Amino acid sequence: MTLTTELPDLATRQQVAEYTQTSIPTLARWAMEGTGPKVTRLGGRAVRYRRADVLAWINSLADAS
């Protein structure tokens, strides 16, 4: 596994977990609860996150505090 500070345009849950320093199970729970970054499903199964959605979600957390 390679840690990176860059997030691709379409990121896997693992990449978002590394980027946000959050666990994969937490991201999965947030996706089910609708409280985390917006999830995009490819083919109905593959979970991906758009970089713009992840950054918008992070900004919304900063704005709320």
C-alpha cells in the first residue's frame, strides 16, 4: 500500500480512507448513514468517490465548526 496526499478524480474507498485518515469501516458506515462524502457506484457495486465530492464534504465540516 502506498500512502499519498493526492486523491484521484475517482477514488476507491481505500484511497479516501488514506486521504482523510479515516478507517474503511467508518467510511462504509457513513455511506450507509448518508453522513460522509457522497458515494458513486459503478455498475451498481463498485464504490467510488469523486474527488470534488470528498473535498466538498471536508469543506462542509470546516464550515460547520
